[in-house]
Amino acid sequence: MRQLKTVFRDRWVKYFIVVVLVAIITFYFPKATVSAYFMLIIIAGGLLANSDRELNQVKKD
């Protein structure tokens, strides 16, 4: 379980997950609105910012 958490903490893993989600949505819903993509990008940005904060917290400890 601990290993799984460290894998998901990695920034590139989160980025890859978001890219895969966008690819799946594009494949299944080709007529999806642009706002849906913007929402995904905002979520991705939030995940990446979160991982940076976690990293800084670990460095401080």
C-alpha cells in the first residue's frame, strides 16, 4: 500500500493519468464540449500543484 502511494505521488504519473483520461473521453465522446476539456485541465493543474505542495512538506520535515 505504501508503494502505491509513492507511485501516485509522482508528478508524471498524475500527468499520464490525466492524458489517458482525456484520450478516453475524446474516443468515446468525440463531440464533447470545450468546457469539459478545460475542466480536465484545471483538475490536472490542481493535482500537479498538490504534488508540489506535498513534496515541499516532505522536504521541510
